[in-house]
Amino acid sequence: MLDVSLSHRGRTLRLLATHLDHRPDPAERMASIEFINRLMTGPALAPTILAGDLNAEFTSAILDRTREVWKLANVQRMPTIPVKHPERQIDFIATLNAQNWQTREIRVLEEAIASDHRPIFAVLEYIGQ
């Protein structure tokens, strides 16, 4: 997982990017998301966004565990794979401390060359303090 903190005018935004294991057995993905969730406990964390290929579908146990800590930017499934005719969503954007964020826009981009997945794009607004 890539963990980057950006600061501007005394405010910090934390961005996490990940690509969870793709193998059929979900054990490694579950261990990874549990590790990420544990990192997000503690006092006064900066506003944080998690984005990446979770290699887990919208209704999976992995996403259920993710939702215990994170708020997904989309409330309904938005297919991102396979790139030519997307049928499943395995790529997600999520925020920490759900009450502090609003999704202003989210969509899957019509780009099918750069990757075997369609990119997911979100405009998020931090409304916390």
C-alpha cells in the first residue's frame, strides 16, 4: 500500500493506494484489508482516502470488512472490469470517517486502453473540521 500525506495551508490529506491480491483464495485480501483497517484506528487521523483494485466484488466479505471502517464513494455497483464490456466492480474509492465526506460525483471513465480495468473517478468533498 502506498501511503502519502499532502499538506496545504496547514491542512493534511492522506491518500492510500492499494492493489490487493488477485488469487482465487480471498485469505490474503482479507488479511490485507484487516491490516489497512487496523492502521486507521487511533485519535485525530487526517482526512483519508483509500483507492485501488481490491480484487473483491461489491457484495463480497472483503467489501463487508472494508465497510466496517471505510465509506465507499459509490452506493451502487459500478462495473470496472473487464475493460471492453465491464460487468464487475473490483476497483473502489473510499473515505475514512464517513460523516465527514460527501461524494459529489462518481463515474467509471470510458477509457479502455491504459489498463485491463476501467478507471473509476470521484469528486469528494471533505466537510469535516
